[in-house]
Amino acid sequence: MPIRARGTRLTYRSLVVAAVAALMTVLLSPAGAQGAARPPENSAQQSGPLESRPVYSYENAVRESVWVDTGLDGDGNGKSDRVAVDVVRPREPALQGRKIPVIMDASPYYSCCGRGNESQLKTYDADGRPVQFPLYYDNYFVPRGYAFVAVDLAGTNRSDGCIDVGGRSDVQSAKAVIDWLNGRARGYTTRTGGDRATAGWSNGRTGMIGKSYDGTIANGVAATGVDGLRTIVPISAISSWYDYYFAQGAPLYNSGPDWLSDYVESPEARGRCAAVQQQLVDEAPRTGDLTKLWSDRDYVKDARKVRASVFAVHGMQDLNVRAKHLGQWWDALADQGVERKIWLSQTGHVDPFDYRRAEWVDTLHRWFDHYLLGYDNGIDREPMADIERHPDQWSTDRVWPPRTTHTTTVRPGSGSAPGVGTLALKPARPGAGETFTDDPAQSETEWAADLDRTTGDKAGFRTAPLTRDLRLSGSSTVTVTATPTTSTAHLSAVLVDIGPDTVRDYGSSGEGITTLDDRTCWGASTTGDSSCFKDTRADTVTVDLTVISRGWADLGTYASAGHGRPLTPGRAYTITIDLAATDHVVPAGHRLALIVAGTDRDLIDPPDSEPSLTLDLARTSAKLPFVGGAGAFVRATAGSAPATATPRAVHSEGVAPPRPAHRIPGGSRS
């Protein structure tokens, strides 16, 4: 539970006496052999305490900076780049000859943009020694026998080199530090000097954590298979940078990686990294072609190299780092048998510290204790998945997706009015079709709100009100056969739960949370580094419909996902659109809907033209991951739902997605 902030100030002597007394209590007890000081290495025979304890002084911890040689020369100045590594670690273990593990957050945001809900930056004293480490990882874990290491990616803050947006330089910035912690790389006491710094205090076992860009680096480093990385905790993290900027060729933003690089680089780096900036322009064309630059930044293809366990966290309504990143990474890790755990929330791009704080800190504590300290605390045998069903209401699953999940093909059919069709297992009759015209002014929310009305901008297909709950768990695809009237066309496919609910307002500025003025404290504090953070609560909204999942594509990539080509007006093309991973229960009385349309306003950029597209319904289908498979769908759509459960079939409202001009993988919008 959180510790409320107190005004008491402890002296150095009282801290040392308290720490020694607590440490002796642990060491002298029968269970003390398994305490924070000397844990076993995943011993199945463990007896004793199941968690590390705050027995070390945070105020008197060692705070130091080291510059680690990456072995790269990203800025082309003829010298190997050094990245700045700020370290805070308990003083006592090294004095007693014991080595400790490391929790690492490698980030480009420590000086430009800040970390966490309060945009905290690193701070230093007059001599350049680190004072404030953003977030709570240091405050909470250092007293429990961990070191915390905050790495400035190359080209940011106090590091040499250039940021390259998920490429070799970014990944090597953190991998080199893990090598240094294990005695395989060189570190220095200054940025330019020759005095060596070693990590003799480290046992080499490292866990990486971070939200968004930081979690992305954790994914990238894990995909190298580096020795010493025991676990990663990627929160709302990218798994393939191409999929951050494009959805099967359709641009997601009006900018590319060069904009992000310029945004996060230090002023000094901007002056010496022009060549890297230009490379990010030249090798990442806005056509959406899959170039070598993008394949080099695809961590999914290297999932076979991952040796670390993975605790993945993602918002199912994250429209910054969209949940497709989570789905494809999770599936690739599952194929390789990687040990893993997952939390899925109803939020947008939000850290679990800000929507489920007490449970999160406790779970993370046990996760790191198990994988870095070796405690047999059972977390690896607990249910794999925690899923937010309603705001602040969670369920668990032993395995995710559940073993009874089976992909089921459902098919759209013509209805009683144009653009208002059915969704069932039975294929549409040959020749059945629906036509719509791309309207870039319309969005998924407006399409869903008008599901039961004929509009010229979409084709909608829905079940009757369900007689039983129907759960989707995992990733979906929609295969569309469409005939365009112009040489360019974009497609959107959206799954919707039509029915009333109260959900987190992921379209608000807090993306599902409201930040309060009260603070709670998570660990120890110093004058320059407080462990106290603003509380939050769920920001909710009552809706008549909920978008479950969505996906987009440039129809011109029908033949190759990595290369678009002009379309021939009047010719039919077939393309399969990947939808984001989700886990959602459509309640009895609600309807499940599939919408196919053109440009999804604010979520993809429009094509050069505004085509009309005619769907061949007999050759259009969706593969959906139903828990219980086709049988569950049949049972849920059989018979008639109670009349009182039927949602209103008129214009209704859902959550409108946020409308930023730019996004960065970290939560800031401008």
C-alpha cells in the first residue's frame, strides 16, 4: 500500500542505525538467507521471505554517472560514441562484498520531454552528479537491494552520437550498458576522459522497463538476445517502427521519424546529426514502402532471439502506439515459447502506475524479485493475463488468449437497406455488393453512430441483439474484395459493440484517467528526488457504442504489404487488413458490428483521391477470435434477445478519438 508523505526528516545516523537493524533482523532470522542481501537463483526449494524488503538507505545511496562506449560512431566524428548512464544504488551491499541486479530505463526523454504523468526530468547538482531520477523505480527498488540505471539514448541529454528512432544506435545505447554491467564493454568516469569505470557492484542480471519509446527500446534489446537481460516490462511499446508510422501502406501521421528525431535530440546533437536526419527522410518515404530502414527496426522478426521473460502492458484503446504492436509481438513470443505475462486496460496511452497503482507496484515488485533476485514467489505460476472489463474492474485468465479461443470466419450480407447489412456465418449470395464513397471528414465514431442508417460513406454489417455474451480475445483480420473508381484508395475496418456501457474516456486529454492534486508516496525520498506522485482516478463516459478494434490499409498494397502500386479503376482487388489485438465481451442484448469504409478521420491520412468502392460481399469476410469458437457465435446469435436488452437503433454516440497534429511515442501530443 502507498505510504502517505510525512514531514519527518531522518538524520544520517538514524538512517544507518535503522538500516543495519533491519538488515540484521533479516540475516539472523531463519528466513534471512533468502532476504534482499543474498537471494537464490530461482531455487525451487526456497523457504523464507517471498519479497525483497526496504532495508537499505536511499538517502545515502551511491549516485554516479558513467559514460559507456557503444562501439558505434553515429555522428561520424571519428570517435566511438559514449552514452551517459546515471546510476543510483544502495551503498551497503558493495561494502559487504555483495553484488546486486539492475533495473534499467533507457530513454530519449530525460531532458527534452520528461517521464511519467508529471513529465519529470533528470536533474544534476553543480558538479554534474545525478540528483533526481524520474519516476518511482529508484525510490521504491533501491532500498530493496536493486540498482536503478537511467540511460540517455545516443544523441540525447548528455550522450554522444545521434538518435536514429529505433535503429542500431538506439538499441545499442542500451545493449552496450548491459554489456558493461557484465564486464564486456568499457565505461568511463567522464564523457571524454580516459579513466575507466567498472560495474563491480553488479551481478549482471538486468531487467528493462519503460513506457512507449522506452519500452520499445526494451523490446529491441531483447530481440538481440543479449546475455544478462533477464526480463523486460514493455508498457505501450512499439514492436515494429513501420507499424508506428503506417498501417499496411496507409500513413498514420503527417510526419516521419525525422520529425521525432529532431524533437528528442539534444541541441548539440542537432548540429552534428544532419546526415542521420537526412537518412531518416530518404529511407523512410511517405509512400509507405517497406524499406531496409523499416526492416532494421522490426523487432518481431527477431523474436526467436528473445531470452528474457516479458511482462507486456498495453491499453486496448491506445491510438498512439496502437494495440497491433502488442498483438504481433505477443504472438511471436508465444510461438517461441517465451515466458510472459500481460495486462490489458481500457485506457489509451497510459502507464499502469496511473490507472491501477497499488496492484501494479506490488505485481512489478514480485516480478522483478522473481526474475532478478531469484525468489520463488509463484508469480510465474499465477494467471497470465489481467484484463480490464469495466473501469477499475479486472478479470484474469490462466492463459491469454484462452485455450478455447478459435478463429471463426463471419461474413457480411445484404440487408433491408443499402449499407445496412447483416453479419453471420453464412456467405453472401454471389453478386451481392455494397458501395460507399471515401469521405475524409468522417470517422469510426460517426460510422458506428449511423450504423442503422444508410449513409454514403460506409458499409455496416451487424448481428441481431445477442442472446448470450460473446467474447473476442486476440487479433482479428478482415479480408475485403473491393473495386475502386480511382487509382488510389484507403480502407478502414472497424469492429464495434453496439449497446450502452460506461467506459474509460480514452479520447480525453488524460486518455482514460483524471489526475488529482493529492499525492501518495512509493518508496523513500530525498530533498531532490521525491517518491510522492499525484493520484489519479478513472475518467469515464457513458456511451451507446464501443469500438472494439480497428485496422487500416492502402488498397494499393494488395499484392505486397511492403510496396504500393496504382490501382486500375473498375478492377476488383482483394486485401486482408490486420486489426489490433483486443479482449472484449459483447454482452447479451448488444450487437456485434463490422464496418468497412475509407479514410478514418484523425487516425489515417486520406489518399490522393476520394474514390467510391464497391464491396463484393461474397468475397469479403472477417476472421474473429471468439472464445468458444464458431459454436459460441452460433449460440449467441440464436433466438431472440429480451426486448428490454435491445439497444436503440437510432443515431448514437461513442468515444471520439483524440485529434493531435503530431504524436510521439511517450504520450505527449502537440
